[in-house]
Amino acid sequence: MITTFEEARFLIRELKVCTIFESAKTDLPSLWAHVDLPEKQAGDSGWGEKISAVWDWKNRLPATYPDEIFYGKIKGGFAVLMDMDYLRDVHFAAAYKPVHKLNALAQHIYDKIWNEPWETGALRDEVLYEYGYSKSQFDTALKNLQISMNVARSNDPDIERDTWMTFQELYPEIWHEHVSEE
């Protein structure tokens, strides 16, 4: 059981991949299950200490240790933290799917992110306005772009909202090791 940010760092390195929160729909371990901090008690205001730590660590770990820890989505749509060596050596090759094999909406979103990083809300508004898709369709397409290793969340610690960049731009070494220019 862990209680600190540094312990969480070493836990991710040890586990190789874990979901952020527990789910009966996956056999993967979760960060949540390994954190030994108090949960919110009845009558407490705000978040409990445990949820506050887990929510903070899911963003801060990859921002603080971008060469060690990756945040992304895997098949099933689960948000995970992953050891960077595991991402490079195992996960990327198994998960990668060329963007042209995804649906048209995912391709439109990718084209926008290819040109410049986009914050989720602004990107959603732009795409819904331009193409007339629903919020649900947008969310699914963005999730599929993450699962297929085409986009990833920026690790810039100064960015407060989820901002999307191409995986290729964020992790060029991994990209070029696995993807031949199509």
C-alpha cells in the first residue's frame, strides 16, 4: 500500500500498467486499490484525501516523469498509467492502428490535432460545429484515437486542461521504432 507521490511512481514502474480506478471489467490492477489514504467520510466537504491524491497523481506522474510514465487509454476505454519501457517494448506494437483505419470522425479530429495541440472542450466545440456529430460520437472518436496510439495527452505541467497532441510528436522515438511512414 502506498501513501505518497514517490511511492506511486515506483508502483507504476513495478506494475508496468494499471488503471486509475478499479473496475470489474478488467483484470488489471488499479492505482486506487494500492493507495492507503482516507476516503471521504459522511459529512466531509470536498473530495477525500484518497480521491484527491489519485486524481492529482494521474496527471502529475507523467508530467513529472515523462520518460518513465505514460498516461493513456487502452482497449475497453480504461485510463491507465504505464511504465514507459512497457509502452515501448510491449504495448505500442499491440495497440497501434493507423489513423486511416479509424472512422471518419476520428480522422477529422486527428487532422486538427496534427496541425496544432487542442484542448478537449475547444476541439469538441469546433468538431461538432464543423461536422455535426454528437458529443458522444466525439468522445468515442477521441478515446479511439488514444487507444490506437495516434494521440496522447500533453504532459506539459503548465497546462491545466487535457490538451491533445499526436503520439508521434510527443513520443517520436517510440513512433519511429514501430511505424513505417505510410
